[in-house]
Amino acid sequence: MKIHLQTPEEIRPQIWKELGRASQDRHHEWRTPVLASVDPDGLPNARTVVLRQLDALAGQLTFYTDSRSPKVAQLQTQASAMLVFWSARLSWQLRVRVACSVITAGPEVEAIWQGVKQSAAASDYLSPEPPGAVLPQGGSAEAVTVNSGVTVHSFAILRAQVLQMDWLELSHEGHRRAQLSANTWAWLMP
């Protein structure tokens, strides 16, 4: 279903509405944006992440990650990053410039972990090996044993503070593009 929006007053809340849907609906196209950061050599590094929560009033998007992931070290060194969302259904691209923080311990991490540890995804955060580690011959992650006994997890929260959004609508009637921040709005050449 194509949504036709005309004004900033219509577009901004619709963007947040779609992001909210994506955080709840695993089939929404914005559920899995690409997160781009900078590696220690200053080179771009991009990967798909899963949008888990958002706070539209605070302008924050939340993702889960393994605290040992290379992206954690990258974002702790350089918090600036870019998220790219695409929806064929809407014909919308959304590029979001963010400042990221990583929360690796504390009550919020433990509260969310209580739910995650009941899911199939828990094994991702219980592995003794970090993401990207070389696997034994044969390449099966199943060959790596998961921690036994005391549950030690590597679950972390990645919080992205939205600084600016670049919204692009592709249409046969003409493309439209706008740049939004918390207090500003500008139409741009597509």
C-alpha cells in the first residue's frame, strides 16, 4: 500500500510510525537495516542489524549485539554511524545519521537478557568464541561448545541516538527527498 505524504508534518510522524512497526513486525522491510561504521583503519564497515526497540520521543533506536563483536569496539572508538533502511512496499529509502552507545552491563542489559535467554538467539551470546572467530575444520559453529554451568553471556545493547534523517521517496510521478533533524526540515534535490 503506497502512502502519499505531502508535508513535513505528515512525513516525520509516518517515518517514526514505520520504524515502530519494524521494531515489532519481523516481516517489515525496515526491521533489518544496514549499520555502517568505521573500522580502526578508517575504512567503512557495514552489516545488517535487527531493530528491536525505539523511543520516538527521545529519538533513539535500539539493537542487540554481542559485546565482543568488532562493531562494538568500532563504535566505542567512533560513535558516529549511519543506518540505511529500504522499503520496496513504501518505495522509501531512509538514511539515518546516529551517535551510538553500547551498554554491556547493568540492570537494563540484565532485564532484556532475561527475555533473550529464553529464545533460540541466546546461543549467539553464550558462545565462548566471539563473532568472526575462525571455526574448527569443517566450518560448523555446532563444533564450538557453549558455556556450561554458570551462564556467562556477551549480550549487549546498542543504542543509536538519531541526529539526522535523509528520507527519499521513489515515485513515477517524481522522486522526493527531505532532510530532517530534531528541529529542522529541508526539501532536497532527489
